[in-house]
Amino acid sequence: MPSNLLPRTDADPDGIAVSAVSGGATYSWAGLEERARRFAAALAAEGLGVGDRWALMAHNRIEWAPMVLGSMRAGTRYVPLNWHLTADEVAYLLEDSQSRLLVVDAVDAEVGREAAAMVGLDRIVVLDEVPGTGAFEDWLAAHPDVEPPDDPAGSVRNYTSGTTGRPKGVQRSDQSGSARDLLTGMSANWGRFYDLPDHGPHLVVSPMYHAMPSAFHNAALGLGQSIVFEDRFDAERFLATIEDRAVTSACIVPTHIVRLAKRVDELAGRHDLSSLVSVVHGGAPCPRWAKEVVLDWWGPVVNELFGSSEGTGPLRVSPQAWRERPGTIGEPAAFLTVAAFDDDGERLPDGQTGVLYFLRGDGQPEYVGDPDKTEANRLPGGWFTVGDVGHVEEGYVYLSDRKIDMVITGGANVYPAEVEAALVAHPAVADCAVFGIPDDEWGEQVKAAVQFETGATATEAELLDWCRGRLAGYKCPKSVDVHEALPREATGKLKKRYLRDAYWEGRERAV
């Protein structure tokens, strides 16, 4: 008999392993394992072997689970594609990763086919509009349920969003071993670090094309949790799902926390959230006021994550530690060391701010196809950085901002995250971005871009006065632009360069 990967399968083969908030399609534990093996066989039949890449562009849906597990068993590397991208952007990722197969859902099929045609990729599998049905299930059924290769396991090749230029693929050095070892070892231990339990459903509401929700998806399965997929975040629906499904864990982003916090008076007490054991947030800075609201509301179940596709983590802030050390992004895992360095590559003492560098016990990341960028982000001794600025104090790390985002005005450093946290607290502001623009006298001036809540508005003067009441004068924006929507990914990460770069055309920033 073919082997199983997951701890729950042998004990509860007919229990529900994967489901979705909408629709009735589910996979049992045995059905999930079988589909993963068949998917591994399908990849082999397409000519993909160990280390070969294939791309996946789909909204959150139940097929993600067998495809991720099947790719691990086949030894291939899947490339998750952001479904917000244009055909040209997708084509770049397909070509750069040398993907040999594209799996795309029906709603994104037109963009997927156009992108594939640009790079001469002719093998495309389209997921039916109704999850768990149609041609994909037929495709799996056409391949045998046989024991896949045991070692080495496949992994994900994430692409960084990129602050300048095109995104770069990241290949981590810690993703090795058999699929079973990775899931029940590394992934499960990663989940335990953030207090994920070994029971109940894990709710996936952030898009699976991002590293964080996919990592927690694997961790939850490795621990024995079932998976519930939700395609989009809605505050009330999120809370109702926790109650209806007795959800024990979830992974969200700071944008979700802000939306929840702004509706606390309306939503608090309407749903039973007592099943929650751990809700993890990460992916972007979280405004302190919003996190305090949610902690007071939900109790000590909110854990904070800091990390990146490159492996600058995991760091964790427990609810208790965050109360004691407001503003920290966490304490590193046992195998990780974090320190601040100056621009000359000298390590700084505790409490002094500099560029944060990371030292892992399992090697350094590589930007695939870009040795210059890989080398530029390293220091002797195994240290590497992604350009974050901050300091370390008593073992806890504090983040100021990204070096590329820091505004230097009149010689003073302004960290946009601090200004953004103040602005987004305004009742009319749904989203905001703060960045530096040229100023002939001061070098740079602080610029803000805002997106209003539906039906709400505020004048520039009102927003500037709001900031002056909460921040030192030099940190306050000098002007505010209003946008219908900011270029933010569903993961919460701002594409800030799209706003900033227009002001710097023909000029060079000093950062």
C-alpha cells in the first residue's frame, strides 16, 4: 500500500481534512493523500523531475492542498503566482523560473494563457470553476495512485516582491529531506513555535500565493489540523467562520487587524471565539493601537510573526511578550541570530539602530540567477539581510522600517511605518502609504497617499492636523494625495515603489 504523509490519515482516514467556507466540496484525509500521490504521478508523466519548476496561479481553493503535498512528494518546486498580476508580469515569472507547466483556475485562465503564450509554454491545466470537480479531478484520476519518490522532497520557489526592478526567485537552504520529515518535523515545529495546536481546523484566509499562509498551511497539516479555505477576508464572515467551524488557528495580516479593530464596537460579542488557540499575524508592520484593540477583544491568542521568503525568521512575539515590550517584532527561534550592523559592516551594540542582519544555522538564501544581489545582501560569517532597519534589545528585535523606505529629511530619519500607523487610525482612512519625495531644501519631504473608507472623506488639512497631534513635526506629511485604491497586495504588503518612483524620475535617492 502507498504510504501516507500526515499524522491524522491512518487514525481518521474518512474524516474531513480539507474544506472551504463556500461550497460543499471536501477531501477526506485518505482522499487528500491519494490525490497528492496522483498529482506527483501526473507531474512525472509531464516530464517533471526533481528540482524542476511548475507554476500555480489560483485563488484559495481546496486543490491547493493536494498540489502542494504532491509537489513535495514529486521533488519538484512550485512557483506560486499572484493572481493580481498582469499577463506581462506573469510571463516574466514563468520565463525566469523556467516553469514547464502552469496550473491556473478558471477565473484567471485568460491571463494565464496569454502569459504562457508569450513565453512558449504550451502545457496548461485549468481548474474548474467549482472546486473539487471537472477536468482537474479527471486528470488526477487518469494517473496511478502509486508510491512517489521519498527523497528529496520538493519545495516552493517564492518570488520576492522587489523594491527595485523585477522580483527575484528565492531558494532556501533549509528545505531538504523527505516530504514526511519536512511536514511532521520542520513545518510542525514551525507551527508549534507560534502555538498552533494539533487539533481543530486551521483557517486560511490570506492568499496562498504568499509565503506566510502557505507555510502555516503546511505546519497545520503536519501537526494534524484540518484546513478550511476562505478566498477573501470579510471581518464579520471571518468571525462567523471561527464560530461555525470551531476554528482553532488562523493566519492573518495587519490590514485585517485594522479592519477588525475599527469595527470592534459593532462586532465584539456577536460571535463565540472561544475555540481559538492561536491567531498569527505578520507580513507588514501592525499599528499598535489596532493590535491592542484585538488583544483586549480576543484575549491572549494573538501571536506575531516576523520573517521573509529569504528566511529572516522566524521571530515570534507572544501576546504576553507584546504587552511587556510594545513594538517588538519578536524573539528569534533557537537556530537564528539577529544583530544590527552599521553601513561599514560593523556589528552594533544592543540598543543601537542599524541594518538588521540574520545568521541561520542552516545556511544562507540565494537569489536565483542574481549572484550580485545575493552577494550584496551578505556579510562575512554567514550573515544576510533584506534591508530592514532596527535594533536588538535584551534578545528582542525592534523594527524601524525598510532601509529603502526610510525618509531622510534635513538629516533626520523618518520611518514611514510610524507615520502610517498614525494616519490609518483616522476614522476616514482605510489604507495609507508614506514615502519620501524630492525637496530642494531638505533633501526629502514626507509624502502621504491615502485611500478612504467607503462613503468617508477628509480634507488634507484635517489629515495633517491629525498627524501633528500624534507625531513630531518633522515626521508629519507635508502633503497628502488621495487614491481610489493603493497598490497593496492581499497579503498586506504595499507596492510602495509604484507611488514613490514617479516623483524620483531622473533623480537619485541618497538611501
